[in-house]
Amino acid sequence: MNVESDDIRTKEADDRGRLYLGTEYANKRITVAVVDVEDDRPNEDELAAAYQDAATSARDITREWDHVSDEAWESLGPAPRVEGYDADEDDE
């Protein structure tokens, strides 16, 4: 007897590893092979690699932004003179 994948009522096993088949398999012995087991959480190595990649990307983006921001400000030319404002004064 072959069990067709369409006959499996649930595509995921319950917490005890059981799959439910249709009623046509009642009172029959069915052997199921486990082909693959996946963890429902990422492993620590994958998380560490993703974190490292994100940190590197963030540094790269920050450097790029600093460069582009400086270029943008420089392209605006000198700031207009505003009466009563002195950019060199310390803010208190």
C-alpha cells in the first residue's frame, strides 16, 4: 500500500511527531520514514552570522551616509547670514 501525500490530513506533525491520515488507513499498519527534520528556531551560528552581517552593513551605510551628507551640505554653498546668529558661538 502506498500513502499519497494528498492523503496526509496535516502537513506538520504534532508535538508527539504524529501525522494524521484519512480514514481509509484505519486499522492498517503504516510505516513512515522521516526524511528531514528542521528546527523551528535558527541555530546560534546562523544568528551570529546574521548579526555580524547586519553590523557590517550598518557601518558601511553610516560611512556612505556621512560621505553623501557632507557632499550634499557642501553643494548648498555658504549658509545665508541670519541676523543675531553666530555659528561659532557656544550653545549654553
